[in-house]
Amino acid sequence: MLKYGNRLLACALAAGMALSTAAYGAEFNKTQRSEIGDIVKEYLLTNPEILRDAFQELQRREQLAEANRAQSLIKDNAANLFRNEGDLVAGNSEGSVTMVEYFDYNCGYCKRAMPDILKLVDEDKDLKIVMKEFPILGPGSTFAARAALASKKQGKYWEFHLALMRQRGAVTEESTLKVAEKLGLDIDQLKTDMQSKDIEELLGANMSVAQSLGINGTPAFIIDDKLIPGAVGYETLAGTVGQIREAGGCKVC
């Protein structure tokens, strides 16, 4: 072990010498460069796990940097993420912890995650859940998102949302309007409200913030200052909420 440690030290010293001597205009000669290369090669061939460890450390640092970046952006966009009046809110609107979900009505993973959301609503009476319309899977998704947002004016947003998420097959303009009819919505009024400037601005803001956070798929969750991509399951979501509370509560939500 000491022998290998000495070789690693020699490699480090050689690299340091290369940097320091460059300042004086000195260079290793061909023989010296060859010897240093042989030492490094021998060490890596004898201890290939050092490359694995190095890659793992690089990945850890990159993930940490990305998490720090996301935390900063979440803080900068906290008002839009957690307190935008146009968003659908489930659970306790005054909950001490807030969870945001970016979703698309044509996202199969979002539909699979829906029971997890409902379980959180049922079991955690101090959790606020903000649903972010994020239609990225085609025209049918965009039409459905606009219709869902417009249904708020008729007091049917939550029911409309659940019906669309439970729908089997593709969500299209036709299927969305059928859902609206079943819920007793005024279709003409709905179509008019779908064209409102408020809906256009809300969807635009959702897209803009999601892009800045690097969200390019659904579902994606934000719990306080933590970004969690993918359908990670009830245990992960509930566990993260618990961690937030154990750490003293929301920092930004």
C-alpha cells in the first residue's frame, strides 16, 4: 500500500513540477516525460479502481453543483412556483410545506403518479400541493391544459383535472370536450375562457420557469428547494416532505 501511495505521490509531484517549471520557461526532456508517463501508466494499470473513484467523485460534484443551481433558481422563482393564484391547489392551501408538480395530461407517468398525489392529500393534512400545467406532449395536451385552466371559472378545475388524468388513451381536443360535457360545463363559455390572456401568460410562465430549472419531462416535483424529476413514488415524496419538516420547515415555500 505504501509503495502505491509513493507512486501516486510521485505522479502528483511530477504534475506539480510540470506546472511550476513552466513559469521559468523550463521543460521536461523526452526521457523525463517518458518516465513520468510510465509511472502514471503503471499505477493506473495496477489500480484501475482509481479511475472509477475519480469518475464517481466527478459525478458527485456535478450533482452537487446542479442541486445548488436548482436551489438558487427555485428561490429566485419562489413566488411563481409556490404562490401563483392561477395554479390548481390540492390538499391544504395553508399547509406548512408545499410540493409542486409539473405535469402533462398525456403523460403516462403522471397518470401513474396520480394515486401517490391523492394518497398524500389524504394522509398529510398539512401539505399544500401546487399543480403546474406543463403541456409538452403535443396539441392535445395544450388544448387540455387550456380547458382545465378555463374550467376554474366554472368551479370545476379539480374535478376536470382528475377526470383528464384518469382518462385512458390519448387526451385530445375531442376527448377533452367530452369530459367537459360530462362534468356539466358550459362548453361555449369554456372555449371563450380558454382564449384569455391570463391563461396564455400562466402557461408561458410555467414553460419559462421550467426551462430555467432544466425541467424537460414530466412529472417533475419541487418540494421546498429540492427538485425531484420523474415518477419517484409515494415513499420518496412523503419522505422528502418529512425531511423538510425535520430540518425546520420550508426555506422558500
